[in-house]
Amino acid sequence: MDVKCNEGLLYFVLYRCSDVAAAYGKAMEMITEKMNGLEGWSQELFTSAKSSLIFEFIEGEKTPLALASTSLCSYYRGVPEGMRFFEHKSTKFKSQHD
């Protein structure tokens, strides 16, 4: 999955898949079941997804260059101050929720 915030789209990519048609069909079936409420969400998988998302945020802002790039992109996208996951405070990285 890949998110393109500036396009408002969520991309689903099948990489290194031997049977693309079957994989796409199964993925569509799973997504449709979830979205229609036919199948519940696993708490364990949901927790894992949150953990992965936090890791992606940290990886995207772990160097000063990456942080500056994210900050500049957020500015041009109109993201309000304080809504970024991490903010630079003096020489430390600090979560806004600390």
C-alpha cells in the first residue's frame, strides 16, 4: 500500500507476485468484506498496522534532511502547526504527545 496525500489516493501494489489476477481478486474480496462489515477487524492485526505506521513516520523523519523535507512539504500542503508526528525541539526529536 502506498499513500499519495497530494493526490488523495491510496495505491495497492502487487510486487513480486506470481499470480497477479488471483492476488488482486483475493485482496478485493478481503477489502470488500471489511468495508461492508461482513468480516470484523482483528485487534492483533490492527495493533500491528498501527505499529508499522508509527515506524514509517519515524523512518521518514529520522534525519535532519528528511525532517526538513517533511516540514517543507507539510507547509506547502497546509498542514497546521503541531499536526506533524514529530517536531524538532532544540537538538532532540520529541513527539507532540509527550
